[in-house]
Amino acid sequence: MTETVAVDAGAPPTRGRVVAWAFWDWGSASFNAVVTTFVFSVYLTGSAFGDEAAVSAQLGWALAIAGLLVAVLAPITGQRSDTSGRRKFWLGANTFVVVGLTTAMFFIEASPSYLVLGLVLLAAGNVFFEFAGVNYNAMLGQVSTPRTIGKVSGFGWGMGYLGGIVLLLIVYFGFIAPEVGLFGVTSENGLAVRVTMLVAAAWFGLFALPVLLRVPEYRAPAAARREKVGFLQSYVVLAHDVKRLWSTSRPTVYFLFASAIFRDGLAGVFTFGGVLAASVFGFSPSEVIIFAIAANVVAGIATMAVGSLDDRLGAKPVIVTALVGLLVSGMLVFLLHDGGQIVFWTAGLALCLFVGPAQSASRTFLARLIPVGREGEVFGLYATTGRAVSFLAPTAFAIFVSIFGAVYWGILGIMLVLLLGLLLLIPVTARQQQIR
């Protein structure tokens, strides 16, 4: 189904606010790259905590539970922050909860007795990080215009990858690579990784400040404000929102469901990338960090470059191309898993080439679809639908690993989620008409 949406470009936001907004992405690399993907999750699935296949499956189940928790709570957090006009407040609150949880990871020693606590901290961090992301994504319209939204979104995602490069270089050469790192830190009892968590926490907290200080608080239009409702009533409100959106902007609903699926697959690629590198392809912790740096370089450059194409060609061609590229690259990783590290270096970096553009273009596709005056509501639904299925990739990964008893089978689970999202996206069509 095709729909024409009129979008008011409005006054151009200042460059300073764009940069301040993007610095949150730069800082969030501490959680995305260091905690979730390449350092802490790899640390938890190492031999110090038990059988690697069994522990990897437990990681999948922990993240699946986190996804279910977000799906249950997102209607409350999303609705109240979007309609109360306290978007920036909740961005800050959730961000600093993540900072606190990351700090607590310092206490996870290299012993099976600490595994459950480590998984709980990681899962809880994912929950609050997603809540923060709801408000961060919704601020995109405050720092861009319809004619620049693709470039601004790509700039933000690219800043995240570049921030990951810088931070990974710091922790690699400062703590992980040397036998004796800064401040006399060694790898004994996981100390190098644990101190890295302190650095990651400080990094996120510091670079979250610019958006909180420079970008004005969002004020919900009077028509969008609602009275606070209880836990169960929030789901009634959500159902009414979806029903109304179905009547007035059906392509938006189609895209919400399609993107919920493939975005979870995209998250799975990065969540389990480091685990696969270490468990399947024999990367040492230091080699995982080196790969992570290269991966962030590739993803950052690709995302920033494709942002302009997004503005010129539209977001859907970017997303479809990226998803096809991900499926091809992922299947190469699976089929050639016995080929050694060269396979992961080539096909794994190819995966990174496509992840960032798909993530950024997904955000801009929706922003161009949103009916005028309903940005907060629809971005709340974007988060809610996405988190409602955020257990899919971790669950699929855990099921395949549990059934076949080998970590590399988890790749197929993630690829199936991406394929389903692509198939749901293909029928979605929409046109946006920009008005100066």
C-alpha cells in the first residue's frame, strides 16, 4: 500500500545541537561495542565460566528474557516520556542507570560462581539501554529537517562506530594487550576486563552530557498530552494508538512490524559477533578487540557514506540492499566456519559493512512516514514493537546452539530472523512529500 505524507521541513536546527545529539551515540559505543559485543559478553562466555557452548546458550536466554522485559515495560516508559514532555529527562535517567550497571560489572570475577550475576547485569543493562534509545531516537526530529534527516541519522550512527574505535583502542592498548597495563592492571582473575568496564562506564556518562546540556527539552503539543494511566491501562492506550495509526497511516504500521523483526536480527549480529569470533574461529580476547576496531571502522564509514544516498534515493533501497548483503555474508560465515580466522575477517567485516546503514536507514524511513504532529507517538510505537520481538534473535541463537551443540549453529538462527524481516519489508511502500 502506498501513502503520501506531507512533512513540514521547519527551521534548520543548529550544527551544535546535531553534534551534541550525536555525541550520545559516540558514548553509547561503550555499551554496544565494549560491553555487549566484544569484551564483557566474550569474557562471560569464556572457559573460566564453564563450557563455552552451554554458557553461550545461557547468554542467549538471558538476553531473550531482557527483550521480553522491555516488551512488557516499553508501553509505559515510551508513552509517558513521549506525552509528558520529559523526553530528555528520561534519556538522562536511563542512560545513567546503564552507567551504574556497567560500573557494577567490575565486580564480576572470572569464576562460574559469578556467571549468573554477570548475566543479570548484562541483561538489565540491555533493558535500560533500550529505554534510553527510545528517547534518543525520538529526538532525531528535533535536530534535523526532512531534507537532512538521512544525513543526520547516518552521522549519529557513524559517530557511534567511531566512538567505539577510539574506546576499543584505549582499552586494548591500555589494559587488555599488555601483560601489565595502566595502573599495574593484569589479566589475572579477569581484572583487565573488569577495569575496562569502569572505563566504559565513565566514557558513556561523559559523552551523554552534551545532548542533555545543549538540546532543549521536548515539549509535547497540547493535543498529544495525556493523563497518566496505570500499568494495564497503558496497553489499552497502546491498542488504541495502533488502531488509529492503522486507519490513518497503514504503511507506517506495516513498517513498524517489519522493522521490529529485522532490527532484532541486526542487534543479534553485533550481540553475538564477538562470541562467535572467540568460540568458533578461535580469536583470543586481544584478537577480538582488533577485529572490533576494524569492524567499527568499516561500519562507521559505510553508515556515514550511505546517509547521503538515503536522502537522495530513499531509505527502503538502502535497507533492502543491506539486509540482502547481511544474509549473504552471514551464510558465508556459517558455511565456511571451518575455514579459520580468514573467513571471519572477510565475511565478518562484510556483515559490518551492512549493519550500520540498515540501522540508520530504518530510523529515517520511519521518520519520513510519520504523519505530521504524531512523531512522539510513532517513535514510541517503534520502540515498543521493536522490543516486543527483541527476544527473537537471542532465542533463535540459543535454540540452534542448544539443539546442535555447537555455537556456530546460532548463526542460522540470526539469519532466519533477518530473512523474515526482509520478507515483511518488501511489500511496504510509501512516498513522502516534503514541503518547505
